[in-house]
Amino acid sequence: MEYIPEPVKIFVVEDDPVYMKLVQYVAELNPDHVVRTFDNGKDCLDHLHENPALITLDYSLPDTTGEEVLKAIKAYNPEIPVIVVSSQESINTAVELLKHGAYDYITKDNETRQRLLNAINNAKKQDALTKEVIHLREEVGQKYEFDNSIIGESPAIQKIFKLLTKAVKTNITVSITGETGTGKEVVAKAIHYNSDRKDKPFVAVNIASIPENLIESELFGHEKGAFTGALARRKGKFEEAHTGTIFLDEIGEMDISLQAKLLRALQEREITRIGGNEVVKFETRVIVATHRNLAEEVQAGNFREDLYYRLLGIPIELPPLRERGKDILLIAEHFLNAFIKENKMGKVKLSKEAQSKLMNYPFPGNVRELKSIIELAAVMCDDNVIEEVDITFNTLQKEGQFLFEEMTLRDYTFKIIKHFLDKYDNNVLLVADKLDIGKSSIYRYIKEMEDA
């Protein structure tokens, strides 16, 4: 949903009638501005509950100083931009007011009008941007509420909900495991955006997607000149995630030589950028995910045991989609509705035959695969109904994956022979050699397949 800014309410605090009219005139050049004037500080403070988007404040007032009014405004709401207007040009005064939170300091001279106009426009843009960021954060938070981001009613997913409820109450590390495509990053975001860190950064790092020689720089940052190509200082992901959450996806792919540095960083809650000596403290929640069994990786010598226990925290194992029963249809409907809304399509529904086909498929790619299947079906279907023929499954199958399908031995044989014929351009002699069967058997199967 697009953010629509509200009319900008501006308070003008000025005891000089001439300058009050000048400031009011400048502020009202934009018809979207609503201006309210005050000739003393007390009246302005008494009306702060009206939540002005901007205040222009005369430094010399009859009842108090501009500095005291500024402090009171910032104590009430530090986000309100305050432009101080003064008849005296004093660098010390300007610096002091800026320290107390003034947005700008303008002197009353021949340039006042233009400088004031620029300051108001810039402050207004900043205020609108701040409100939009808040609005977007609220939208993201709503998107990642448990019921909105994790769809399902199966017993397996209800267990996940219980663990998530416990996870958001503390800052304990969370380790998420599960097959590829089960939604590990979605769960990590749900934890972050339902915790007290929801207004802080969420920084995701996919360890598997970063070249091994760049992972340390990516996580901990580097100084200018630390290595060839390091043209400037760069913050690492841990610094970027300060006060928020860092999500280390595919942690099982991290080389064991770097695991010791990660362990030290987590233990000490500090890092040192590559090529630097400065110790940088961070306060960051850690969530990790992997499709590997880390306990087995420890036994195999591929993952440090001490790091394993440091990262274990609350373990959350996401079930594969094939074990979630009718959640398949709930998730399919969710993806379908989201897709047709995004693409401004009419209502599209799944036929009973299409639903049955989905329920009988093992989904080796899990939720991610279901999403792509549904979106393609929505495009390919006719009459706003997804039929069985519109459901197309990925033919790339892992070794043994086809065994999830319930077929007769004859059907399995047909499928194997057809696969090899397609692979070897219908070269019957070569396929017969590959499968160690007679070519007459292949011809017979071909005829039966054509007659079927």
C-alpha cells in the first residue's frame, strides 16, 4: 500500500509581527502547509499535542529563550524539526542550539526568506521520509506477523508457532534447520519483526553465496587498503546489524578456518575490521540456518563443536512440505491470492482435481517450489480456474525422489525408459545397453506407451 503524506502542520513562534508575517508567508507558499502562529514560547508548548510536523522558533522571546523552548520541544518529541530564527549571528549560539537538536539556525537578514524556504522544504522532506520509513516498518511488521508469514494449521507447524512465541520473548540465539525451500529466512524475519528489535536492522547473509575469500570482509568489514580492491573503509554485516538481528543463512557452508573468528566475535561481542586495529563492539541478536545436520558435521570434523553449542540456542526444525498435509492447499491459496493481486488479475481458483494433484506430489523443493508452481498455473489456466493440466511439476528430481510417487512397477518402468530415451535422443540400442535390457523389450514398452 502506497504511503500518502498528510498535510504538513507548521508552527511559527515569533514575537516580531513583521517577521511573523514573513515566516508565515514563506511557509504558506506551499498550499499543503497549514500554519499556526504564536507570539510566545508558552503558547507553543501548550499546543504541542497537535503534533506539528515542523516549528520555526524565534531565538528571542518575551517570556523565555528560544533555547529553553527548543529543549522543551525535543523533550516532548525529539522527531519534530525545529528551525531557529535569530536576529544575531553567533557561531557559538548556533553550535549550541544544533547540539540541542535544532534542525537549522537562520539569521534575520536579506537572505532570510530564501534560506527559510530552503530549510522548511528540506525539513519537510526529512519529516515525510521519516514517517514513510515508520509506515513501511509497520507494514513489514504486519507482513511478518506469525499468522501472515507462516501459513498452516498442521500439528507440525503448530509446534513451530509455540517455539516462535518463546523465541521472541528473549534475545537467545535461534538455529533453524530444514530442507531447502522450507522457509528458513521467513521464520528468521518473523522472529525479528515480532521481537522488541523490530524497528532495528535485519541483516541477512547467505554464507553459501559469498566467495570463501570474501566472507571475513563481508562479516567483519575492512579498512581502506587492507587488500587489493579495498578502496575505502567498509562496515561489515555485524556492524550494520548493531542493535538489530543478523541472520546467517547456510552457516554449515562456512569454512572451518573462519569458524574460529566467528566464535570469538560471538563470545566477545566485538570485531576488528580486516587491516585495522580498532575494536568495534556490537550488540546484535544472532539467528542461523542450515539445511545440513550440524551435529553430523561436527562428528565429521567439518564444524567446530564449540561453535555448534554457541549457535544452538533454541533449535527450530522446519518440517518438509510433504509432511504438512492440507497445509499444502492453504499455502497454495495464499500464493495464488498474492499473485493475482500483484498482477491485477481476476479471481482464480483451484479445481478439485488440481488440489488432488498438489496433495499427491512430494514437493522436493518445498514451499519455494509450490510458489513457482502456483504462479505458473495462474498464468497458464483458462476461465480463471486452475485445472489439473495447468499444474506442472519440476522434472528435475533428486536421486530416489521419484519413489515418493505411488505408481505400479509397470508405470515406474515406463517412466525410467522414457527418461533414458529422452536423454539419449531415442537411441534404442544405447538405452538398451544403459539399462541392460533387450532392445525388443524397449520397443514393446514404446508400443504400450503409445497405446496407453
